[in-house]
Amino acid sequence: MRHRIEVGYSPGVPDALGRTTVEKARDHLALSVETIETRHIYLVEAELSAAELDSAARELFTDPVTQEYCIDRNLPGSSF
């Protein structure tokens, strides 16, 4: 079965890649962009229990200090 893991920065944690992308959009494309939030999306195709999938998402793909994740749904506030 295929599962989707979405990883993003926790509220209040600066998104350095997002800030850099905003600067590039302004400088190189003359776009008036205020903020960009980046996400990492992982597709896992394996027969895993819910507990195994949660463990993999938490331990392999997420920095527990700065990031949060959701499995098979979008992070709150995400429009992806």
C-alpha cells in the first residue's frame, strides 16, 4: 500500500529555504511574494502497520525539534 508523509516546519520555526525562495522570487522574477512555506513529501510503498508507519515518519523523515508531520493527509494550514 502507498502512503504519503508530509513534513514541514513547526509553527514559529523559521523556514530558511522558504525565505531564500522569497528573496529569489523578488530579486529575479520581480514578484511581490510575502512568504513561502516549504514541505517535504515522501511516498512510501510498503505493507506497514499504522504504528510502523508512524515510527518511520517520526524517526526517519522528521526532525522532532523543528518539524511536524502528517500521514495520508495535509499538515494543518497546508494547501497542498
